[in-house]
Amino acid sequence: MSEPASSVVPHHVAIVMDGNGRWATRRFLPRIAGHKQGLDSLTRCIKACLARGIGVLTVFAFSSENWNRPPEEVSGLMELLALSLAREVPSLKANGVQLHFIGDRQRLSVKVQAGLTQAELSTAGNQRLVFNVCFNYGGRWDIAQAAQKLAGRGETITELSLDRAMALAHVPDPDLLIRTGGELRISNFLLWQAAYSELHFSDRLWPDFDEAALDEAIAVFRTRERRFGQTSAQLSGQPAPSTPKAA
Ligand code: FPP
């Protein structure tokens, strides 16, 4: 028996965690204080996803374009990445979270690269929640690297082969894509994978995005009819209005 629509939890939730800088500026704090608060908000969000049986969480932590921010903010975010590895990985490991870092690692320090690999290896056997952290990531980068991989192997480029060469090939496409902070755009996040994701824009700044805000996003998701190109009538098993009745 299929689950009633009202209790469906999105399997894969993706989030653009926007608004850390404004959260800090409104409190006369340096922007990095907002990112630190954002990391706490992320930790709470992971717990909330675990409690709700969400299978995959993918977050945008640092975009390919974020290198253009002031140098002290960029180095602050690199430090936060190193801190999060030391501070969060043991608890993620204990809670059944499988970690993946998605993005171009070449520009990160050798030490951080080793830390990312170690964190992935130590959580590889976990099954409760797949947690993808997009860091030095861009949707265009992902499509280009996938195409390059196929070209290098002499493979034909098809939708299926590209899909399998993408950095998120280990998970199904996101069901629900949330952006906090009030902006109405996807900013080079999951350009390929979000083709049929339901979009939810929240005015909350990311540090203020709590369990209730997540539940609201899930409630809105439950009201959406996911047609994937079909008609409503097809989904409900009824003949389309133009279909002639059988004699
Ligand atoms: C966008 O807000 C947020 C980021 C660029 C960084 C997101 C990082 C975290 C939530 C911390 C977790 C980090 C790691 C390393 C796992 P913004 O700064 O653009 O906010 P604004 O629009 O208010 O300026």
C-alpha cells in the first residue's frame, strides 16, 4: 500500500544555506560569526533530518564563486571547514551519517583534503543519512567535470552517462530544494539534479532556520503535485478529458 500523501517525507532535501552574513551584520558582528552560527544551525538541521527519516541531505557550504569574497571571510570559512571536521565527524559517525564532500578539492590545502578523505572513509559504512557537503562546488563545474570524464574515457555523452559521471551519482535527485535568506534563485547549485525538485524559498536567515521552519518546508512539499511532465489525470489514473470513452 502506498503512503498517504500527507505523511510523505522528501527522501532527498537540498539546501542553499543563505543569510549568515546578514544575520551577523544585524548584530554588529563580523560576517564569520554568522557562518559559525550557520554551522550550529546545520548541526541542528542534521539531527532534525535524522529524526524525520530523511534519507539524503545536501548542503551548499562554499561555492566556486565564494573565492571572490574578502580574503578574511574565505580563510574564516576554510578554518570553519577544518573545525567542523574535528568537532562534528565523531558525532556524525556515531549517528549513522555517511559523509561526502562534493566539489573541486584541488584548491584546498593538502591537510584539509586529507581530512575530507579521512572523514568520508570513516563514515562510509553508515546508512541512516547520506550527508553531502558541497564545498568549492558549482553546478556548471559538475556538468563540465562529468563531460570531461566521459570524453577522457572515449564514452558517448548521453543523459544517462552524464548523470552517472556527476559528483552526486551516489544519490537520487533532490525531492525538495530549500533556499533560506529570501533570495529567489538557485545560484549555480545542483543545476543538473534539480530539474524536477520542488523549490521552497524561506525568508528566514540560515542561522534562524530551525526545526519548525524545516517542518513548514516539508508541509509545503506535501501539498505539491509532482507530475514529472505528466498530467494530473494520468497521475490519478483517470482518462484525460480528451480521451474518447471506450464503446
Ligand atoms: C551564504 O550566506 C553562506 C555561505 C557562503 C557559507 C555557508 C556555511 C555554513 C552554513 C557553515 C558550515 C560550513 C562548513 C564549512 C560545513 P551569506 O554569507 O551569503 O549570507 P548573506 O547573503 O546574508 O551575506
